[in-house]
Amino acid sequence: MSENAKLLEVKGLKVHFPIEKGIVWKRRVGSVRAVDGVDFHLSKGEALGLVGESGCGKSTTAMAVAQLERATAGQVILEGQDLRTLSPENLRRARMNFQIVFQDPYSSLNPRMKAGDIIAEPLRIYSRRGILNLTEAQIAGKTAALMDRCGLASNFSDRYPHEFSGGQRQRIGIARALALSPKLILADEPVSALDVSIQSQILNLLKDLQKEFDLTFLFIAHDLAVIEYFCDRIAVMYLGRIVETAPSAELYRNTLHPYSKALLSAIPMPDPAQERKRSRIILKGDVPSPSAERTGCPFRERCPVAVERCAHETPLLREISAGHRSACHLS
Amino acid sequence: MQDNEEILRVEGLCTQFRTEQGLVKAVDGISFELRRGQTLGIVGESGSGKSVANLSMLRLIQTPPGRVTAGKVLFDGKDLLTLSEEEVRAYRGRNIAMIFQDPLTSLNPVLPIWLQIAEAIELHHKLKRPAAKVKAVEMLKAIGIPDPERRAYDYPHQFSGGMRQRVMIAMALSCDPDILIADEPTTALDVTIQAQILDLIRGLSRERRTAVIMITHDLGVVAGMCDEVCVLYAGRIVERAPVDELFYEPRHPYTRGLLDSIPRLDRSSAERLYSIPGSPPDLVDLPDCCPFHPRCSHAMEICRHTYPPETAEAGRGNRTVSCWLHVKERA
């Protein structure tokens, strides 16, 4: 794994949101531990998938990496510099290297801007600030090339977002993210809002772009099949922590953590014969509240194989086989 | 009552919406029948008319702008579309119950859970409130709400998404309906909770011999739940088949394309995903062509100007497909 330089390294990332009481005199009565000690790294050209259920902290992790959410603790090191300690000016320069593709292609595009302007906006902002040195003609040329590359006809540049379908809007969002030639793309559920037949178009586009521009992806999704198709490595999150990480094929073939097992067995397969003979692990209850103070394994209340030790000793993420790590006492 | 007795027959159902842009034929001649204990899947992408078709059956389409323009919905020998509003109301909930995608907006936020379930029981079973309350708590117990005697007094916001959907199912089943229409019942839920809910519906339909119409866009859910499947595209059923035949020998190019474009965990992710080019058609003033022809790789001249007739295919169950490729003698 060390032959490739590490592009991004996240160490001990924590994002805690305060819970406050009182109307005038607010006092802090607790905190929601949305992300509670997450470590991972991304090598150049790699795609890492973060998967988990709603509320597990996967989006918050991405937003904290992007410095759009203030982390409580930890380091986010991109190409040797810790983004959390940069001055606003330096952070702006660093931002050119990482861009985001959002989940909802409806609310993430300004409805009053034309598609061409949306894609050109990052280039204009960076030119105005003197970080990039582009003339309006160069920006127009670059925008046209990006639209073409993302499968948008060039005469679409004068149209407004509402004139596009969901898939086309997501293409605009992708073109905008690519405008500054970033190295890292944070893709937060980029295909979850799309129909099945459109989803595969966007996944293929992202895969082609990854090869062409040597992009590194932090890919967030709740759909394990999508993640498995797109990513080289997968990290499964539960209640603000990574519980298992492994190369994609390995995670499916040799699942170690009981939560990953339950998650995999819960996914409906588009194959009736397989569906009939599968035995599902039906988890009891819901995900516990991330605000409660807890000791031991966060998964133990729902875990089908929990033992005495799980109640008082928090399992750490440890290497079981090469590149395969699990946070379970029993694996 | 016989086991495979037909309980619902829909013939040539058409629903149109008058909009500023023109006439939208949301549902354009849908026919199917449902047998006792059967689970019928209705699959389609957004805008294919799957929800409108089911709302039309229960006369829940708002008029104007929408209007059911043709067709019959035969239940118990009566055509639901010709009955008076009052007569239809007796069937809704009592014989045909519905659960919706979003359980939060379908529940009344200011009434306790038990009262909402008891309301339907009082109305349809002519029970007094105390007796209805006992039955409501019983229902909560049956669908696996922990501590039902206490939780019955909670309000919807105190329940999690999965539990709210369970409450919806309890309401739907409290009157022991003959048919349960589930409109994307698990789309808003996480996979592990989805597995719980699907398990519940499957068990109940087996125990009570309730016929289920399962509306979904998820082919994985269809594979695990349904006996027979209708594939909808632009307001029409393009293919109908028993579940195994649909998945293993899809006939319509759209069905085939849809199946090939889902990323799958049980297959290698090395190969590129297939994707259907283009996007679903605009339903405003759709001409009488095959609506799929602009996206179809087998499109012929005839597909561009005439809608293909429904062709019965040889098979174990009743299997039909609407595609010129399968019409033996082309006029």
C-alpha cells in the first residue's frame, strides 16, 4: 500500500455537536457524537467508500474533511498540510485540490444561475482572487470542454437548472467539481437521488473521469452494491466509528464484523432464486442515539453474537489480515 | 374461499392530468389481476405512473387536475370507479388498505398512536372506543413494537422511521384487508430496517393470505417479495411475468437494460456497468409510438410511429410483453 503516496490522511477525527438547554442562558447538557474518532487514509488514484446507515456520521466525516464542518479534534492532512490549522487564505488555495459532489442535484445548484455560469463560477472566483490567471475567453473554453466531457450538449449552457433532468443536473454538479482540476473528489451520495437507469450512467461517468484525470475519491453511499462497484476499499461506519475496512472484494467474500454481516445480508439481491435461499440476519431495534454516553462496543445492544466482554471493553480497529481491519473482539 | 381466487381485476385504467404544458397521460391503459395471497410487484422509475395507478384504483386522485378517464377496477364484482364516494369509502381501509413511502407525513402528529389505529377499527368494525383501543394495542404487539402498552400513548415524533412504518402497517392490517397496497414502503428506510419491514409484510401476507401490491423501484425488493411482476414505463405495462422468468429471461429491452444496469454484489465489479442511454420521456402529449424507442438499441421503423400490441408469451404463468421484437406478424 506504501508504493502509492498518501494523498489524504485523517487521524482521530471527532465531530461533536453540542446539545444546549435554556433559552437565554444556554448551557451545554451533552453532545451528539456524530463522528467519534475516525482514522483512514487515501492513496493517490484510489477510491475509498464510506458506507453506513443514516446517522452513522459518514456525511459529517466528509464535511469535516472538506472543512465545512468544524471538527472537535483530530487531523485532516492533505498532501502534508493539516487543513484544520490553515489560515483562511491558505485554506482557499488548498480547496482547489478537493471538491465536492453533493447528493441532491436539485438543491445544490443555484436556481437563478445558468448551467454554464454554475460550472464557470469556481474558475471565476479563483481568477478574481488572483489565484488563477484566466481570461473570460479561457474560462468559456474550459467550461465548454467540461460540459462536453460530462455529457452535456454545449447549447445547454444558457439553460437554468429547472430545465434539466436529475441525471443532467448531477452532470452539471460533477462538471463544477472538476472545474478547478482537483486531486480529491468528495462524493456525498452522488447517485442515491437518481433512478436506476440514470444511476449507472453517472457511475460510469465518474469511473471514466477517475481514470482520465487520475482522481482520488472519498465516495459516500448507503448502498453497498454501488460502493462495491465503484471503490477499491470500503470502510463500514456505525455510530460515528469505522467498524471494518477492507478491499472491496475481500469485504464481500470474507466479512468479519457482525454489523457488516448484517448489513450485507439485508441488501435485497435482484435474483429471486438467491433471495429464496438466503438467510437474513434481522437486526433487532434501531440504531441507538449517538448522544448517549456509552462504554464498550457501540454495536453490542443489537449484536447477535455479543459476549460479556463487549459491555465494558471498547473494541479497537485492528488488522486481522493484510489490509483488512475490524473492530470486534470476536474477529 | 379458494386459494387462488381472483380478488381484484383492473382493466384498461387510464389517468390523465391537465397541465399548462398539455395533457399528461400518467397512466395509459393498465390491466392486471390479483389473486388471494399473491404478491404482485409493480416496478418502474419515477414518473412511470406506478403510484398514480394505485391511487386511481382507490379513487384518491385529486380532480382537477387529474381524472380517471377510462377503465374498470373490479373488486368483489363491483366496479370501484362507478360507485358513489360513500360506497368507495367503505372499501378503502376495510378491504383495500394502503401504506405509503413516508410514514411521518402519513401520520397525524397531534394524535397518540393508539388513537390513530383505533379510529379505523371503530369505523370499520363498529366497535366502541375501549374495545378498539384494546385491539389497537394488540396490533402494535403483533407488528413487534416493544412495550406496546406504554408506547401506544406516544406520538409519531417519538417513534423512529422504522417504527412509524410498522404503525402504518398496523393501521393497514387492523381491519384485516383483502388487499394491501404498499407504495415504496421501505424507500425512506435504511437497509437493516428495510429488511425488518419486508420480513414483517412477508410474514403477514403468508399468515393472513392478504394479497399485496408492492410498488417499488428496487428490483432487489421485487426479487425477494413478489410472485409476479409488472414493469411500467411511461404509464404502460411493458412486460409482465412471474418473478423468475422476469429476472432470468427478460423479454423487453427496457427490463433487460434495467437488470443489467444495477451494480451487484454477487458479480465481479471489474466489468463496466451497462447503462440505458438517455432519460425517461416527457409524458406531455406523448405520441402513439413506443415510448422507449429513443433509448432502445433494437428500435425499428415501426417503433417510431405505432405502439406495440401486448403479446402473450409462452411460459408457466401468464406472461405478456409489449414490444415489436416479439410480435410475430407485423402489420
